Amino acid sequence: MSEFTDRFTDVVAPVIAFDNGVEMAEARGAWLTDAAGKRYLDFGTGISVTNCGHNHPRIVAAAHEQLDKVWHGGGTFRYDSYVSAAEQLVSVAPEPIDMFFFMNSGAEAVEAAVKLARHTTGRQGVVVFRGGFHGRTMGSVSYTTSSVKYRTGYHPLLPSVFVTPFPHPYRQGLTEEEATERALHELRAMLRHVVAPEDIACFLIEPVQGEGGYYPAPASFLRELREVADRYGILLIADEIQTGFGRTGTWWGIDNYDITPDIITIGKAIANGLPLSAIGSSKDLFGKWPPGVHGTTFGGNAVACAAAVEVVNVVNEALPTVPALSEQAFAGLRSVQANHPTVGDVRGLGLMIGVELVDGDGRPDSAALEFVRTHLLETGMIFHPCGPDHNIIRFIPPLVISPEDLDHGIGLIDDALTAWEGRS
Ligand SMILES: Cc1ncc(COP(=O)(O)O)c(C=O)c1O
């Protein structure tokens, strides 16, 4: 154990489970450097936070400039970066979103979105989709079903939260159409047997399930949710905390589909690493949520908002390059899959790609994932796993990665799988 690890474990609560023990000293673009000077290609981006690459010079400059002006207003006075960040977000928001409210974290945004839905509909029911991840606070963990580990030991959770299946074709051994039909059948049954649609305030869904295993929602599934929502006055909340900011090749995950949300939750990449989150909705809906019924001390911090203004510019510039990078990534990873029986599935959208590792019987293989992860740490690459069985590589490089670094990373994954399959 290094001296750093000793200091860490002495004073930091073990509950915060860092993915690796590396002491990072510096970060630039797609690369990290540890305290010993070793470099790592970062394909984890802090789980889709540093979409613009670490320490992007223009975002750093925007934050620096704001640091010398005003840091904090916290519900007591107004400042320009707050309004500018909201204007920037409105300029790229999906229809009909034209207003924002800022907070600090993703979970806080999810909590606020559900409060907005409950307050404005006067209903209590929240429908969530099995495998979804929406945060770890008491409210948001009640909506999180990506893994029981987040829920165990915390019951009772919030009442009137109804969990219904999300289509997971690969794991279910079904086609996308079959998995979708099965999930819709369960939804319809739930509305007949368990909760009346008139008691439901909102559907809360990730356009691509993240923590739950990198499963894009089938288009026909979202379409039917939208139809049911419209029929019964239910609000559709798209949790864009991981799928936003260009991650899926479009500004928002929902832009890949032909439906619109009533509310979006955003966080993670919004300020490229400074703590900031938001919910977006229409003026009409926000107009029904009176001043003071919800609030925050730190939300919309002036420095984080200044960074967010520049993040929108950088993502706008990077976005046109994402389809080609995505194509390159899918082609590379599919050829890795062709060479390695350990790779059961490669799926996703844009640069949000899941690489699922399986054993000889097609079962989730967390031992393979741990081996690959350790091997990649040695050869200089970082990624974060996902999925309830801890067997899926999240392939989420920064949007500004070079094609050469992208190929280099895929090559390192290929080498790690060769080592796993050749182990004695
Ligand atoms: C889709 C989604 N929703 C909500 C959250 C919670 O965000 P936070 O960890 O910032 O509370 C996360 C990430 O952890 C997420 O990926």
C-alpha cells in the first residue's frame, strides 16, 4: 500500500467506492497522469462528465474569469453567468423546453423534476423502468433499480413508485421487437391492475439506460410511453444526466427519437466537472410552480454556470465529429467482438457504448471484467464498469478524442481480452 492509500483510507469513509486506487495528479484532454508520472487514456470521463476533455482551455479560462468577479449568489442576488447558462441551454434544448432551474447534482435534479411533476399534476404516482439509475438520495434511490445494492438497507423507500420493465433484448435473449412488446404488455397490465393512469404524475426514463447496462430505449417503446402520457395527462421526464451533452451523437439522448419530453434532468457534463445540474421544462409548466416552493443554496453557482456557457460552445463544435468517431468505435469494437468470444454484445448510441463480457455459456462474466480492468490499468487506460452483474465496459471517451487515441484505446481492450482468454 502506498503512503497516499494509507492517508486516504485513514480519513475517507470507505462507502465512497472509487473505481481504482490511482492517485491522479494531472489531466488534459483524453489523458490523465498519476502522481508517479504514468499516463492513462481516459475512457471513463468521470462517467460522462468530462465530455469536452479534461481541463479544456476555453472552459478553464471562462471559470477563471468568473472566479475574479462573483462566486456565489445562492438565491439572494442575480448574476449574468446564471442567465447566460440558461440561455445557452435553451438554444440547444429539445422541444418544448425553453426554461431552466439550476441545482448541484444529478440526484437533486431528479428529485426536483419529480417534485415539479407532482406539484403541477396534483398526482403522486411515479413510474420508473427496471434497470434505471436516477441517483442515490432517498427520493432518487426510490426510482433507481439498476442494482439492488443501491436500495438494500434503506427501506422503506418512497411509496407510490411503480417499477415496470425496460426492454433488455440481449440479456432477455429476445429481439428488440419481442422485448419491447413484452415490456409494453407489462406496462399495460400495471395500468390495469396496480395503479390507475389518473394517479400517475410522471414516467421517469433514461433514453439510454446507463448504470443499468447501456441499453438504448427502443423507439417504439418511447413512442407508446408518449402516447399513454398524452392520453392521461402524465408528464414524461427524460433523465438526460448521462445521455446529454452530445454523448449519444445528438445534443440529447431524446433527440435520437421522434418524441418530445415534458421535463429533462441534466447534470454530469453540464460544466465539464464543476458541480452543476438543472431541470428544463416549458414556460407553461414552470409557470405552475410558484416562487419559493422549491430552492437551493449552492445551485447555479456563478463559476459553474460560467463554465457551462463555454461547455455548450465546445459541445456545439465537437458534435459534428461524433458520428464519424462513433462509426469508428463501433467498427473497432465489433471487430474485437469477432475475435473474442468473451465479448457477447456491443451496443449503444454515439459515444455511449456498452461492451458486455460473458462466459462460455453467455452468462455475465464479472471476473473477465475485473481482469480486463486491471490489465488496462497496467497498460494505461481507464474505464468504468456498469450493469447489475458488473460485466459491462462503459466505452465513453471524451467527444474531443482524436481518431488515433480512439484506435489506441480499442487496441488496448483487444490486448486485455487476448490476455484474459490466453490465461493459464
Ligand atoms: C441517468 C442518471 N441519473 C442520475 C444520476 C445521479 O447523478 P449524481 O451522481 O450527480 O447525483 C446519474 C449519475 O450518477 C445518472 O447517470
